[in-house]
Amino acid sequence: MLSASLRAAAAPEDTLVVNPALPFIYLQDYYYSVLEDPTGRLTIADVQSPAWTRRFHTLQGSKQPPNIQHPSSTYWLRITVRHPATQTATWYLELYDSHIGRAVFFRPSLTAATPGAPLPYDSVATGASLPFATRPHPYKNFLFDLPPRLGQTATYYLRLHSETRTSFRAMLHSGDGLIPELSLQYWLLGGFYGILCIMVLYNLILFFFLKERTYLYYVLYVLSGTLLFLTEDGLGFQYLWAAAPGFNYFIGAVAPVLLLLTFATYASGFLDTASRLPTLHRLGRWVVGVSTALLLLDAAIIHSGFSFWLYLMPYGMIYYAGFQAYKNGLKPARYLLLGQGLVAASLLFLIMRKLGIDFYNNAYTVYSLYVAFVLEVVVLSYALGEKIKGIMDTTLLTQHRLLKQLRKKHQAQDRLVVQMQENQELKDQLNTELEALVNQRTTELRHQNDTVAARNRELLEANGLLALQSAAIEKLNGDLSRDLHAEKAARIEAREVDFGEFSQIYPDKDACLRYLADLKWAHGGYRCRKCGHEKSCEAREPYARRCTRCRYVESATAGTLLQKCKFSIVKALYAVFLLHAHRGNYSPAELARVLELRQATSWAFAQKVLAALQRRRMATDFEVGEAWTYVLLDGAAEVELAEIEEE
């Protein structure tokens, strides 16, 4: 704050002496002097005045971190540079952090100043909140020219304002070494993004071939990481959305959240937490959801600058879930732990820079997150492949066991077939022997009958007195024959099976329709009911016939007692069987109970069947004891339009 700046010691910064032999010079803390302007109204003339010059303080020894602590304030940086006396090349000042919202660089004008007047300054204004075209050089970071001033000492000012906790870190580049260094950076970043693209395409192809959704989650995770790095290193703003600074800020806020969501989804699918660790799975979803909501709230409204702490809980939960899955037997989980460990180690340097702590800040630690992410992507891809291989090995082992079981089953079936063949041969042998014995016994009985007949004739001729006895015997034989006939007829009329046995013969509607179709059109007896044509083909309705001339479709139930029957055809068929077996003497109430129908429905159908039975008895070709199925083809059924209510 401004009051703190007033109390700070007014110690001038060290002068940075440019060494032409060095291609670049890293600006240490003692080269910076900082002034915080809470009002944001100070001008370059104000900060050059003695009153404000004394309020600048160096970073070294002030215990103030080298970054913007209060996003609502404007910060002034002052750097004093002594140019070499012999070199005429331009030097360049680079700011590492590409997220600075607005940066104005002030450098002394090369034109002569009026005696007694303040030194005039030229200014260059750019920043992440302005289009990329405002930058003096088309480079991902902020790069400002320091024109040659032979042997002179010049003081430069930077006016910085940002809505995030951006860093003051900077570096001085020589004109000769700038192009090779920038080219190397772009080549390395191109290799980095090339590796990510290759991993995306490779795993996307695996997803289309294997249909394993975890590969798709992995691809989304890598794409989210790519988007995050494009915003962090500034390449996205330079090449993709250069004219949309608002979109650049939006992507910078949303990309880490997308990375969290996609990694949580990938880790959940990879570790199978829903089945292996259901409690941790539910808790992790809540933690990720709450953290995501808080991150979006901070990015949209609060702007605390400490949102990176909100990532610790969900990533910690995912790491713990991976450890538990590894303990529970998922061996590929160790690769997830390794990859996340590498990223966590590199994130430590990023967090230190965000907090303004000088913790091994160099080119290696700045780009360590890129190396860690590439290693993590490769390790996770290998881990996913190992997991899929394990699943395939398990599947192959299961299939091998199933094949062994099927082989044993086939062997048992072969033995059963052999046994059935032996049984058939034994049955044929027994039938042959029985037929021979029956023929032999029949011959013996025939001879015995002939002998008995001869003896009877002898007895009749020899003794007429036995005539009366013979007549009585004949009368008794006739009575016995009639009794046997009556008993046989009674058995035929009383034949009955219960509904369970009947359902085994006609188990469903399909079986009943097939039986009716065979009964109606047996031996090619089809005749179109509309045009009389005798040729037909199959129709869409099961077991129906379509006339090949007029295309009239006749169902299997048309022209039978079951036409327009509204309840189960199996029950209707059994009802016809019962009423025929009992010659119509079957109570409708009992029929309703047996078939589980309403009495009104049972009575109506029974009347229809009884009428058909009566018509059948009056038919000229009626035979006593004929099959019950003749009743089904009663021709008068198709004119009865009363519909039986559905049970």
C-alpha cells in the first residue's frame, strides 16, 4: 500500500551494467525499484519528481515479493542501465509473465532535452488486455527496445496493472543473441505441442478402434492441458485469438478448470473408482464440483489471486484414490501416481512464483511444467495401454476357460449321442424280438381257436342239449360286448386333461395359430375367401395367407370358432376342448374358474361353442367319437360378430 511505501527506506536500485560479452542478463532483485500507486493516477512526470522518487524502494531487503500483490493498484518499476561505450546494437527488455493486463514502457527520448526541463520519455503501451497487435514485437512475451546509448546511464520505467498476481521478473537480451534464443524457444515449444498432438491422435484412433471411453477422457485431458499451456506461454494469444483479449482472459480462467474436470473424469474411469472405491468416488465428485464452482466464482467476481490453492483438495483426492486403487490390486495405478508426482513437483515452482518466493527461478524451472506434463502424458498413455492389455489378458483367459468348458460339454454330448445310439439299437433289437414273440403267440392262439371251434362244433353235433347253454352263452357274450362298448365310449367321452397339460401341447399363441393354420389348410386346401383363388403366399401376420391374385390376407383364426376372440387363444382352445369332451355339459361358471375369466365372458364363449357343437351333430358327415378339432372349423363362426370381452 501507499502508506507502507512511505515508510519504506528510499534506497536506490543498483545500476545494471551491460556486458556486451553476455547474450542475456537476468534482472536480480537489487536491480528493481518499485512504487505502488493505489490510485492509478500517477504519470511519468509525477514519478520522476523528487517527492515520488524517494518513495521507490528496491525489492531486495524490502521483503516484498516480486509480483503484483494488489490487483487494484498500479505498480511502477524503475530500472537503471549503463550502456556499453563501444556497442551500438539494441538491447531488449523481456517481461516473463504474459498475463500482465496493461504494461506501459517508458524510455528516455533520444532527442535533446530543454535545459532545466525534465527528461522527456517515449512510451510504448501494450498488455494482455489489449490486442496482440499493440506489442512492439510479435513475441509471446512482452519485449521492449532499449536503443543504444554509448556509455550513457539511462533510467527506464514500467507502469504495470493487472487483475491477477503477475510477476515482475524480467531479462535483458542482446540484439545478437535474441533471434537464436527466441528461435530455440519456439522450436522447443513446437516440439512440445507436436508431442501432445501425436498423443491426441494416437489415443483418439485407439478410442475409435477399441470403443474404450477412457481413451476419450484421456484425449480431452490432453486437449485441456494443451489449451492451458497455450494461455500460459502466450502462444494462443499470438496465433489463435490475437484480436480477442477478452477471450484470452476467459480462456486463461477456464482452462485450469477444464483441466481439473477432464483429469478427474479420466482418473475416475482409469481407476474404476465407481466399482472399486464407491465411497471415494462419491466424495471425489462432491469435492471436484465444489472446487469448480469456487474457481469459477473467483475468476468471475472475487479475483483473489489465490485460486490455485483450490486445486489442492481435488487433486489430493485423486492422488489418494490412485494410491488406494494400487493397494487394492490395480497395478497400472502406479503410473498415474508417478505422472501426477512429476506434475506436482513442477507445480511447486509455479506456486512459488505466484507467491513471489525466489525458489530456484531459472529457465529450467520455468519450463519444468512443460517437461513434466509431456512425461505425464506419455506415462498415462502407457498406463492406459497396460490396463487395457490386462483387461484383454483377463478376457482371453476367461475365453480359454470357456473353450475348455465347451470342449468338455461337446465331449459329454458326444458320449450322450453314442449312448442314445446304443439305446436305439437295443430298442430295435427288443422290438424285433417282441414282434417275433407276438407273431409266435398269435399263431399259437389261432391254432387254439381253431381247435376250440372244432370241439364246439363236435359238441353241438353230439349233444343238442347244449344248445340252450350255447344260446345263454351267446346272450351273455352279447351283453358283455355291449358293456365293453359302452365302457369304451364312456372312456372316450370322459377323456380330459388339465390346463397345465394342455398348455404343454399348446404353450402359446404361436403354437395355437400354427395348429389352426395346419388344420385349415391341410394338404394344400387353401381357397381365397374373397375371390376363390387357390394359390397363396405367406403374409406378415404369423401363419396368415395372402392371396396371390387379389392380395386378400386371411388370418389363421378367420372362419373358425376363435375368430375375433378377445382373450387368450390358448384359453379359448382349451375351452373348446373341455366343452367337446363333456358334450357341452360343462358349467360356464366352472369354465370361468378353470380359465380365470369373467363369468360373462365364459358364458358368451360357451354359447358360441355349444351352437357349433349342435351344428356339427346335425351335419351329414358327423361321426360319433370324432375328434374335437372338427368343431374349430365351424363355418358359421365368421358371421357371428359378437366380440368376447378381454379378460
